[in-house]
Amino acid sequence: MCNVAKVEKIAQKLVYAYASSSEDEGELDEKQILDQLYKHYQPTSGRSSGKPGSDKDVARTTTFLENTLHSGAATCLICIGSIRRVEPIWSCESCYCFFHLNCIQRWANDSMMQMKVRAEQQNGNQNQGHYNHLGEFVPPKRQKSLHWCCPQCRMDYQPAEKPTQYNCFCGKEENPQSQPFLVPHSCGEICKKLLQPKCGHDCKLLCHPGPCPPCAQQAQVSCLCGKSTPRSMRCIDKQWKCQQACKELLACGKHRCSQVCHRPGQCPPCSSKSNQPCECKRESKVVSCSDRKWKCTNICGATFACGLHTCEKVCHAGPCGGGECPLEVKTCPCGKNSQMRPCNEAVETCGDTCQKLLSCGQHSCTQRCHRGNCISCPVRTKKKCRCGLHEKELPCSKEHTCETKCKQMRDCGKHACNRKCCGDQCPPCEKICGKQLSCNKHKCQSVCHNGPCYPCKLESQINCRCGKTRRSVPCGREKSARIVCLELCRISAKCHHAIKHRCHKGECPPCGQVCALPNSDSGCGHICKARCHEAVRVNRPADAARPQTKKYEYKSLPHPRCEESVSVTCIGGHEVATWPCWNSKPTSCQRKCSRKLNCGNHKCSLVCHSVSNPQDMQQQAGCATCEEGCIIPRPTGCAHACPKGCHPPPCTPCGFVIKSKCHCGLTQLVYKCSEYFDEAGTVQEIIDRRERFRSCGNRCLKNYPCAHRCMSICHSGKCPSPDLCRKKVRIFCACKRLKQEIACDKHRAGQTSLECDSSCVAELSRAQAAEQQHLEQKRRNEEERNRLELEKFEQKFGKRKHRERKTLDVGPPKSKMNWEQTAIYVASVMIVLGAIAVATYADS
């Protein structure tokens, strides 16, 4: 029993140590760490969103950061175990994948050892070379240099690059200490790695995992063609285009480049089309301006100097073969003798031995000079097979292979070659490895190989406690992998608050929210702002009888004393002071009451006194009464005072009666003062209303500038719309004989008279003659009257007094009445009177 208890105690200790090792790394303030990490990296390009995670490369860096910040989120592909924040790691320079430092060291040692053993097995005793069946020396195979590769991306590393110590991501600090305010495995200094692609700047982020984000530096650069003015661009966007056409002269010398902004001297070939002849000048077609030389399919056919043969070349430029027939120089079939003969004569064989090298490459042809191909090599020689074990006499043109199977080991070092007559050319092993992988679920499906198998590439899906978050983890890591769920915990809370912490394993943490319940202990009704005390974890008293029970329990504690700040108003409601809730008593502030009295115009002048409703600033019980007269201003224009005492607005409408004449001045109008000076409505409405009061409603007596009567009703000011007058106006010719009635607007437009006709001219001549006759008669009558008066004067005042005689006044002779002219005058008068009557009737 003692041993069992001891074993249980050790097991409990190990379980507690494992649990504490997983919980000793609390949650980091990810937002603060990321803000501090990116404080030196602020992209300013319009193409960027302003956040570091907006770019593709920055998003990749953010993924590595998440795996680093969440302890256990990253997985070592060698041991299929979680990578915690405090464990030494090594990061690949190519794929930036994390591995345990011990795991990658063991992986590198095993890889190089297996490579060394395999090289020794393959070479064996052939390190000095050997001779093959042909007697040729075969040098030893070149040994591959030792190296090891990354388990993730297979990047090769030299033995000197094997990690021996734990460094930070940027490599500046050895054995970096884990700090809660820094990225795990980071030194906290600026990275300063040269950015890719190389631009001359270095990374401004703090020491970080993953690739460096794009360069965010600004540079003043011009466009590719150099025509635009330099702009401030991000370093990675220095090669920008101005969208202007190049317009440089192309190689053809006729057309200009139409491509958008590009580097000088890199204009594309001219794409314009033109009609160009071929080299022999027989045909022409439309081709690209950049490829003007082309050949047609016609055979030249030009006759050589011999007159028998023609040129068989396809479309070429220049003379054919220099003008001489190429068939005049001839050789025998074996090529030893050559002679000049006419091109129409055949060349005979020379009779010498052929001696051309046969297809075997070792012997020559023994036949006499002949036409056609040489025969196969008939020489019989002793040949060894490819593996060099057997020898046989065969024709030189045949290859000797034996039936012996190769017993050498293939490159895997496990399986024999078993190929017939291999000859030291064993192919790679094609069998499947089939070893159990580290996940203990699957077998290696790679081709048979040396050394440890690569990690299992399959992945498994694991769920969080609530089941909403899933994560793909390497095969075999389902139980030990840690999943970060951003959903809220679904375990029922012990207090009245809603759950706000994330999904987790184990027991929920204590509630850190504000109580937010009414303080029932003090009775003030304020909300308790202390930390939640409804379920507080307290230690239980030791119980010897039940040692296995929990050592703590949850209790509800009472509300603390209310310390809420309360705004206390004085008894008159004028002043507000802040006091604790338990010490709030209203008093007088010694200011004037200043409440608005019932009159609405004056305020209470008493010192702050108690009122039933301090919030109401109207007159209440205890306030003074108003004894002033009405001070409300009357409407503009009203000169009558209000008969009442001080009262709230509005005043009673003024009842005085106003008498005034209308705008015409003929009618006396009577209206009330309040109605006339009423200020309700807009300014235009007030003007219109007062205009109606001063109008009698009859037709206006004023005349337009054209002398016609106004068409509007009684109004003030000038008559409106004088241009609309359409009354009839009579116009005459210069002699007043012709007349016509026209509209007033035409008369105002300038039509004021008529032109005289021929009748008017004749009438004018007669009138002038009559006028002359009348004047002559009047002159004679005047002379006669003067003579008579002179005679009377002489008779009255002369020397001799003559007897008065009875005198008779001699007047001009009476002329006869012109009835025709009188009738014309009468008819004209009647027409005018009729027109006036019609116009009057139309106006009415």
C-alpha cells in the first residue's frame, strides 16, 4: 500500500508539473506587442491601406507572428510537438519554418551521417577507378558534398551552417530571454536585414519571425521614360509609368513608338504594315515594317553559264553561284579523286579502296570505290559484356549482353539491383519505403531512401471546446496541439455577468467585470462599480475528514459602501455641488432667486429660498409679485399704448380705428390698427396685406405713360405693366387726310404717322391755292377798311366840317358754302365719336 501511494503521489506531481508548464505562459497583450513591432513601419503609399497587414508579404509576416505569440500554436515538423515561447528554436532562412533547436541538430547530424554511409557503400573499393570491358579507364564517381536540408522546403545547408546555439530571429542576440512585452524568441531590437528585392534599405521592424515586409521608404523618382517630374513613391513602386506615349523614332526610320512609358532604347519592333517585295523581286505582300526582308516559295530557276542546269535555290538575292555551274567540279564516290568535267558528263569510280569509317567507329570499308552506303562492319572481335564478367566473339557491329543479374546495392543501400548485365549503371531504387512515420498512423510513401523519413504531410482537423473553431495540425498532433478560439466561452457563468473571455480549457478565470447591480445595502439605489463580488474564490477551512475535497469555494460578498459622487442642488435650484452619496443635503446658496414671474418680463429679486420644485424656474410660492406696467413693445407702426398692467405676451390686439384715403384719393377707408400693423407672415405677405387695406378696389385713375388709363385696381406707386397696354391709337398722315387705328404697343414701338399718297398731294395743292386766295381777299378787305377809317378821321377832324353822312360797312363778299367739304367734316366727326363710344364700352 505504501508503494501504491508513493506512485500515485509521483504521478500527481508529474501531472501538476505538466499542467503548470502549459499555464505558466499567460496570454500576452498582442495589440501592444504588434503596435510596438510596427511603430517604425508605416506605409504611406496610396495603394496601401495604412495598416501593416494590408500587403501580401506583411500578411505572411503576421501569420508567423500569430504562431509565435500563441504558445503551442506552432508545430515542430520533426518531433510533431508544440513549440512553446520559452523553448529554443531554429528558423529556416528560406521558408521561415520553426523547429526545436535539439530536433534540427539531430536532423542535420542524421542526414549527414546517412549521406556519408551511402557514399561509402556506393563507391566500395572503386575509389581508385577501374577498367571496363573495352579496356578504357573509368574514373571513380565524384562524391557528393555533405549537406543537410530543411525538413519543410528542402533547402540545402552546408555542415558549417548546422545550428549550434539559440539565436533571436535577426541573429543579433544569443539565448534571448522571454519578455511579456516582446515577441517570443525576439531580442527587441530593430531587424536591419536588407530588404528583398534589394533597394539599399533595411527592415525597420523590431526583431520578428517570417519574411521582412516590403520597403516603406519614400523616394523621389521619375517615370520609366523620364519625361514626368519626379514624384514621391514607395521604394518598391519606383518603376512607375506616366501613361504618356513614347513617340521615339523606330528602327524602320518611318514610324514612331506608340507604346506607353517605357525605358529608353527598349521600344518594341515596329508593328506597322507596308507592301514589300521578296528577295528575288518576283512577289510582294504586306508585311511588318520591322521584318521587311522575306522569301517567297518560288525556286530561282536562273540558268548557269553551262546553259544546261538551273539554280535550285529558293528566292535569294544576288547572282546564282557566281555565274559558274557548281556541277563542273566532280569527285568519285569515295572522295579521293576530283577533276573538272563538263556538268553533263557522269563521274566514274576510281577503282581504289573506299576506306570510309564504318558505323562501328573502329574499322574502315574494304570495298572498292562504290556508290551508296557502306556495308555493316564484318570484322569479328572478342567483346566483353557490360558487366565485364563474360567474353564472346561477335561481329563488331553487335553489342554483347549476358544473362547475369547485378548484385550491387542500389542507392537506398537496402535492395539489390537484380538487372541483367548492369555494368555499374544501377538505376535508382524504385520501391516504396514503407517505414512507419513519426505520427504512428501512416507509412512513408516516398521512394526507398537512406536516413530518416520526412515528416508526415497529412493533416488532421481538431476542434476547440465549443466546436466552432477548427484548425489543421500535422498528423499525430491532435492531442497535444493547442488551438486558439476567438469565440466566447460557453460555460455558464457563476455570476450575473455575460461571458466575455475566449473559449479555453479547464476552469473559467475569475470575473473581472464591474458589479453593475444596484447597491441594496446602502439603499441609495446607485449602481455598484466595484469588481464583481458575486462569486469570489475563497479558501476553504482544512477538513481532516475529507482531504480530497477542493481547497476553495465560491461565495457572494455584500456590496461595499456607496462612494458614488452625487450632485447636490441648493434649495432654490441655482447651484450644483458634488458630494458623496451619504452626505448630500441641500442648503441656500445666498444668490438671488431670479425665477421668472408670472408676468413673463421680470424676475424674483428675493434671496435663494425654498421652493416646491427647484428645477422649475417659474414663479412659485414664496416668490415676489410684479407691480410694473406693460413693457411689451407694440407692433411697428402702432402708436397706441397697452391699457393693461405688466403681463406676459402677447398683448391684446389694438382696437383703435384708423381712417385714411385710398391710393386714388377718392374713397375714405376704415380699418383696425391691429389688422393693418399685423406682423404675422413674411415681409412680402405683410406688404401685400397692407396694400389691400389701402386699396378701394376700384379701377385706378392714373394714366400710363402712353396717356391711356391704368387697367389695375387701386394701387400705390407707379402703375404696373405699362407695356401691356393694347388700346387703339389713331394716327394720321402729314396732311391729316389719311388716318388709321393701331394698337398702343405698336404706337410706342415707333409707328406714329402715315405716308401721304397722290390724292393728299393734290388736295394739299388745292388747299394752298385756296389759302392764297383767302389771304389775298383778306388783304383787300383790310385795305378797304383802312381807307374808310381814314376818310372818317378826316371828315371828323378836317378843316371843313362836312355833313355827316350815313356810312355803311362794306365787308367781304359772301362766298357760297362748300357742301361737299362740310359733309366730309361731319362724317369725320361722327366716326371719331363712334370710336370713342366703342372704346368706352370696351373698357367698362
